[in-house]
Amino acid sequence: MLETYRNLNAIGFNWEAQNIEEHCQSSRRHRRCERSQSAEKPSEYTQRDKAFALSAHSHAQRHERIHTEKIPSEDIHCVEDVLPYTSLQVHKRTQTGQKPYECKQCGKGFAKPSHLKRHERYHTGEQPFTCNECDKVFSFKHHLQTHISIRTGEKPFKCNLCDKSFSKHNHLQSHRRTHTGEKPYKCDQCDKAFSEKCNLQTHIRIHSGEKPYKCDQCDKTFSEKCHLQKHIRIHTGEKPYKCNQCDKAFSQYNTLKTHRRTHTGEKPYKCNQCDKAFSQYGHLQTHRRTHTGEKPYKCNQCDKAFSQYNTLKTHRRTHTGEKPYKCNQCDKAFSEKCSLQRHIRIHTGEKPYKCNQCDKAFSQYSTLQTHRRTHTGEKPYKCNQCDKAFSQYSNLQTHRRTHTGEKPYKCNQCDKAFSMKCNLQNHVRIHTGQKPFKCNQ
């Protein structure tokens, strides 16, 4: 055995912390002691030591063949391949969790020096594994094997529960969990569990607040790589997801999926309280509030609350006076986009809302709705003080003044006031002398 240790030392294995000769003598004494107590039942650990010694004896023989049979030294990957003592040490570390080999750059610990060496490639960028079919190089052997499988199309790992096959064994293992429902990766801070380790790692960042993915064009950071990739498209303007039915393109795949439903008419999100369905989940959430009455978006300047965030944003402009939507044909501006769109039709003369019972068309949908009541006779606006009803809300408001006596329309040239705007306009002509109505005979 002493010879073996010396041979190892000669080929570059350094044993600083171990007195070789003392260890060899200790090992001989241990074997003599074992033989003298052969009648005694060996302990579990003695049996394990013997197993390692037996295994290592063959390793030592392999090492001696380096000198006698010219076996290439690169076939021996690490000390554990040769030494009984080291093999036992490594095994003990799997029991104790000891990791004595520490990375100088990040502080991670490892049970084996070969594991540390492999880890160091993350820092050094070393790529010792080359594909002999192309010029690609890899840091890890399993990455090369995956690459070769992609080139050859080979998928040797087959699922025995369905017809799918995979190029990597760990992909097969992950796939099997879709059949079994197994979720072996558990969060130790909450009760959630995951079928894949990477999903657990991503989830843990919710607890830790870690955001390792940084945008190099602004100061934003993200907990997931895919979120960073989506964000980067804001800077680049890239829209890789194209609709195959029209010329629209999108920066996110989910937005494309939602858009496709405008072509298919699909509405997968169904309300469980009525028969309505929606193409987007957000629209379903908003609709549900019509049943619950929930208004989670509160104005911080008054006591009003809203079921939709966009409605709150629009409302805030009543406090600020902001009118961000400007007409490019006149000097008018509006607090809502829909108000600008309605206004633009004054310039264009567009009347997109057509009545299906006559040939009239209107620039606003609300005007078409009011017009339809001339055909149906519907009068949905009822006075709560008498039995009268009206087809338009504005007519109900005017009627209520007959009960309240309110006269909001005041003449600025005398003290008269009127309940209806048209009556004020007629009165003003007494002061102006205007006579707009001419007899054509």
C-alpha cells in the first residue's frame, strides 16, 4: 500500500494533511486487530470499511497497471478512483453533509474535488468538451451529449405511459410527473410544491425578493429571465410574434394568443353566475364585479370608488383637469380617448353606427341606441313621482323639473330663468332682436 501512495505522489497527487507511512502502518495494525477478533461480530461501520477497502483494493490494482500495463493516467479522474481511505471519506460526507472543498470565487462547498473542479467552469468559462461534427464547445459533458442528440434527432428515453420520447433522461423524469402528479420540490417557507426544481427556485424569489436579472438599458430588475426578455422588447421595439391571419405583430406571445380570438371568436373565460363569456381573463374579472358590487379602486381625493382601474384613471382627471387627448384638426382636447374619437367624426362626417330597421346612420353608438327606441317604443327611463316614462334620460331630467320647480338656465341680461335650455335660447332673442325663422312665401 505504501508503494501505491508513493506512486500516486509521483504522478502529482499531493497528500499534505496525511502522513502516508503512518497511515499505512495504522491500516496494517487495523487489519491484524480485525483478524485477532474474527470471532467478534463486526459493527456496521466495520463492515462498511471492509466494503470500501475491498472496492479500493481493485482501484489500487488499477493504479499499479498505469506503471505495468501503460493504462493512460487520464482514465483516473480523481483520487476516489484509487484510494480506499479517500473513498470512505467521500462516503462519510454523504452521511454528514460535510463539504470541505470550497470555491474561492463564490464560497460554495462540495463533497468531492471533482465536483468543485466542474463548478469552477461557471467562473472560468472553460469549455473542454468539443463536438466532433461542428465547432461548438461546451463546459459540461452532459451539455455536449444533449447537443449531439439534437443534431442526430435521437430520443432514446421513451415514456411507458404515452408515446412521447426525449433526448435526455431528466426530461423524461420531469415528463413522468405530468402523469403521476408528483411534486417533489417543496418550498420550506410556504405549503407550495413543484414538479420541477427550476420552478421551485423561481418561486423562492417571491419570499427572498431576489431579482437577479438586470436590464442593461435601465435600472429595472426581474425575478425571472423570461420577464427580462419581455421587458427588453420595450427598448428594442421587437415584435417577434406575428398573426398568420392579418399583418399585426406583438412583443409577447400571450398578447398574440389573445389577439387570435378576434379572428376565431373564441371566448374561453365563462362567468359562473350568468351566461356571459369573454376572450380575456381580465375582462371576466372585471365583469364579475357587476355581480359582487366590488369596487376596489378608490380615489384618494374624494370618496368615489370604481370597479375598473382605467375608470379610476379617467376620474382622476376631473380633479387634475388633465386632457391628454388632443384633436389634430382643431384646438379641442379631451380627458378620455373615446371622447376624442367621437369628436373626430364631426370633422370626418363618419357615421359607423347604422340602424338595421331604416336607412339612418349615426356617429355615436349611444345615439343609435336612442334612435332604436323610436322603432321599439321602449321607454326605460321612468319618473318616480308620476307615471310618465321616456326613451331618453335627458328627457326624464327635463321632466323632473316640472316637479321640483328647478330652473337652471338663467338669462345673463335679465333676471329670468328657465327649466329648459331651448326656452332660454328663444328668450335671448328678445334682447338680441334676432329673427331666424323666415317665411318662404
